[in-house]
Amino acid sequence: MSDKRKDSSGKVLKTGESERKQGGYQYRYTTRGKRQYIYASTLNELREKEMNIQRDIFDGMRLDGKNLTVNHIYDNWVQIKRGLKDNTFQNYKYLYEMFVRQDFGTMRLETIHKSDVIRFYNYLAENRGLMLSTIESVHTVLHQVLELAADDGYIRKNPSDNVLKILKQAHCFTSEKVHSLTVAEQNLFINYLMNSRVYGHWYPIFAFMLGTGLRVGEVTGLRWEDVDLTNNTVSVNHTLVYYNHAEGGCYFGINTPKTKAGCRTVPMLESVKQALFLEAKYQQMMGLNSQAVVDGYRNFIFVNRFGGVMHQGTLNKALDRIIRDCNLDILGQSEDTEGLTLLPNFSCHSLRHTFATRLCESGANIKFIQSVLGHADISTTMDIYAEATEEFKKEQMSGVEDFVQVGRTETEEE
């Protein structure tokens, strides 16, 4: 029986252990056919590392990625990721390259803890000045990348789990809710457009949004063949998007709706139909017609002064000017500003929300509302329904205050 190997101090060495001539110890092992080494200054320290390696092996962890960084996994994620719309995928890549690669992306996977992810998100919020919505998008990408690392056995668990919730609580972030216009605000907005020489040409598209609840990309991508003026319906089967492509920079593209529920037929109100007639009349008067061809789609209903498709940013900027001038007109006509109805700041998406609210207030069936709005998850519809009906109840109750006076005593009545 051969003598057991010992170090210079007489301690017995296990298989794979050896004392280094330059000092310290090393442990040699093989994983996936590749020889690996770990080093330590003392034998006790080395054996702690050995125990961690054996635990990793037992748990099915990969030991060939000790030097892998987050960037390595991201590059693999980009190669294998499928199922995303091109504009969504390109946006994710842009966010990673812009905010993650040169910073958090250089960290080695085995060194990352939850506190590191929290620290990184705090940095994005405090030093880079990113809004919560942008950090949420960064998190969407980073979480998927780290989840891939966990699935492949490079890390035990995803260190970004639940980190976004912690960030929101620490910074008192709240998601900005999209609020609908009240009936008074809606009427003010529409009447102002109808009677304005400066902004009257914007009436058809904004009236169309208010009367259909379509998303802005669905409206700007709508073609004349998508509307049935005989049966009074609007077919929603695609959406117009503007994004930074992998090649060629930023330009428009056509996407199918995100979900099957997004493909739908929306009933067309008479006011919506009239808005289309007004748009056609305006374009004829101005000598406009659709010139754009986007991914083979042409004959768009709403076009800019060059015959190109509408950009969402252009519409929201137009709303800013309309809101400003409408409110200035009202304030300039009255010395007493108390109780005046003014337009709040709102965007194109607020018009969709307003349409949904009016449906809720009318008592429309919740499944019908979900279908018309194209919500894949009815909980999204329910959130709007709950908010709309709560406000509606408050308005209704304020009108019966004089009729229902609780707490009056018999003496007071006499």
C-alpha cells in the first residue's frame, strides 16, 4: 500500500490536491471533459472551495463558466431569442447596449448578488436619471438574460427576481395612470376642434380615436380597405410602428397585433363615419393622397401634408398645442376662472382610455368592452371598468345629495 501524499507540513492531501512550489495550494478537477484548477493560500481555504464545487456538481451546476460575464449570456440570448416583434426586439437590444453592456454587463456571473442588481437600478435612477418605465424595460431584458444563465446552470437562481418591486418602494415610484377625459372635457375638446380654423383639420383623426378606442398605431396604420362604410365596421388587423431597425436606422414598419385579441372588428359609430367623410373631403380640397408604402401596405387613411403616414409623436405634439390654445381661449374670455372646465394634459392613449370609460358608463357588457378594445387579458379591462364606474358613482351620488339627506332629526324637520 503506497504512502499517502502529504504537504510540506505533513498534512495528508486528497486526490486532486497539490502544494504549489511558489506557495499555496491547488485543486485539479475535470468538468465536461475540460481540466479546471482552483487555487488558495491555505489548505483549509482550498477545501472550502472544493466543497462548493462538489455542491455545484451535485446540484447540476455548470463549472465551465466561472469567468463568464453577463455580456456573454446576453450575446447568447440574442442568438436564440424568438417570438418577439422586430421593433420590440430591437428596442430591447438598444436598451441593453445603451445602459447595461459597459456597466453591469461586465460583471462575472458567479459574483452577482441581488444587492448588485438593486445597486445598478439605483444607479440608473439616480445617476442616469432614467424614468421608471425605462428601468422597467431594462429590467425586462436583464431578467430574461439572467434567467437564461440560471436555466443553463451557470447561476443557482436569478438575482434580479423581485428587484423591481424593491426599487419602486425605495424610490416611491408610482406608475403614472392614464386617465380618461370627463364628459365635459371631452365635449370641450371636440367642440374646440370643430370650430377652430387653426386646428380643425385635426378633428377627424382625434374624433376617430375617441369613437373607436383604437391604439394610435392601429389608427395611423388604417387603410381605406379596412373600413366598411356599408356595414359600419372597422377591421383591425395590423399596426404601424416606428423603430430603430437592425439595418437602415429608424423607419416605419407594419406589425400584426401583439395578441390574437388584437385582431378584431370594431363597430363604427355615425360620428366616426362622418369623421372619415370629413377627412376625405379635407384631403381632396388640399390635393392630398396617400403616398406611403410600408411593407407592402398602402392607401392609408390618415396622412401628413406630404402624403406620408402619421407619426405618433406628431399627434401628441399637436395635442399639446391644442390643449394650450384651447385653455388660453377660455381663460381669456372669462374674468372669473373658478369652476371653468379646462383641458388637462393628455395624450393619444388617453383618448382610447376615454372611449373605454364612456363604454363602461353606458353599462356595456364587460366582455363586449374587452372585445372592442382588443384586450387579451380581461383584468386589463376590469381595471378600467373599476376606475370608470367608481368615478361615475361619485358623480351620480353628488346629484342626489339634496334628495337623500341622512341624519336629519324629526325636530329639525319640524
